[in-house]
Amino acid sequence: MNRRKRTSLATKAANKLSKGVPGPKNETTGSTSQEAREGGVVNRFEMPRESKHDKRKERHDAWQQKFNSKTISASARRRRNRKQRENLQVNMSSFENVLPELETEVEESEKKQNSAIKDASVTKRTKASMRNDTVNEIDRFQSILRHPSFMSNPLKTVQEHLNNSLPKRE
């Protein structure tokens, strides 16, 4: 198989020029670029060849310039403003139904917290009271473990205790 290497258009054009194939005529002088090169006349529109590194650096600088630019296009500005307006629009109708329930729940929880805070601030715990509480808790836990209903079915006993002691939710 005879495979040929892929080449870019710029490479193909350079190859044609080096082989002597006349290119398109220059509008300002009326001669081809081959004629201009052979005649010693330099085409003032031909750019000097840049290295790949230089081209890459220029592209990178142009890309970075997009982020440094303070101005944005009018369409981008309009699109950004429209999205901001759309994000600000909120449908409050769904909150109307829930709001009274939330207010009552918040008030109840605040009352409970205030009473708990007052109780905690009134009583000062000493080391002796903490030690007594610990001893009492250990005794209570041991009595629970020895209870016949707990020994027969611990999970059912705990669940029954919680149902009896905690307030039921509506």
C-alpha cells in the first residue's frame, strides 16, 4: 500500500511555490509570488513565517485576553440580565399554605428551647451532683437489663417505652 502523509493547505501551497508552480497573481503588482521571489522584489504583503511556538503563544494570549476584558458584548449583557431577572422571580403561592404551620411549629420550638435554657441556667451542677446522677443512671440501667419483659424481647420493650413516654406527633 502506498500511503501518503497528510499535509495542511499551507504546506501544500509552500510546496507548490518551491516547485515553481505559479500561484495566484498579486493584485497590487500584477505578478505571481514566484515571479516576485525570482525578480528579487519582496512582496510587502507576505508575512514572515512564525514558529509554531510563537503562533501557539499568540493564540494563548488571545484566549487569556477574553477573560481579562472588562467589556462584554451587548447580546451577552442582555442574556446575563435576562437570566438574573428570571432567577429573581419566585412563586410564593406554594408558601402560603405551609407558612402558618411553620410559624406555629417555630413558636412551639422556641418556647421549649427558652424553658430548657432557663432551667439549665438556674441549676448549677457540682461534681457531687454529677457523680450522684451517674450512680443513679447506672442503677436504673442495671434494673432495666434485669427486667423480665426486657429480657424476653428487648426491642419491643424499648419501642413500647418510647411510645408511652414521647409525645405523639399529629
